[in-house]
Amino acid sequence: MLVSERLKRLLKLVPGERRFGFYRFLPFFFVLGGAMEWFMIHVRIGKETFYDVYRRKQSERQYEARMEKGE
């Protein structure tokens, strides 16, 4: 109960409640999405980024589909 009261008080501090209602939180989600996208493009874990792995897997799937068609 104590945690939910603290959370309610914290959420009340976000401006624009009367004008925008629940939608006043949208800018936070846009910023979070942009930060995640930037992280996936630019941050390397090991030698690869998320998109390097995605592109490699996509080309492997295309190759396998071509091989199945050829058989």
C-alpha cells in the first residue's frame, strides 16, 4: 500500500494532467523508444550490434528458402 501511494504521488508531479490526461506520459515513451533504437544501432556487444545480427539472420533465412526452392 505504501509503494502505490508513493507511485501515485510521483505520477501526480508530471505536468499536464488536466489538459492531456493519461496522454501526458507519451513523450517519455517516445524518448525511451528513441533511446532503445539508438542503443541497438550504435552499441556493440562483443563485435556485433543488434542490427548486424538481424541482417545476418535475415540473409541466412533467404539462403535457406532459396535452397529449399531449388531442391
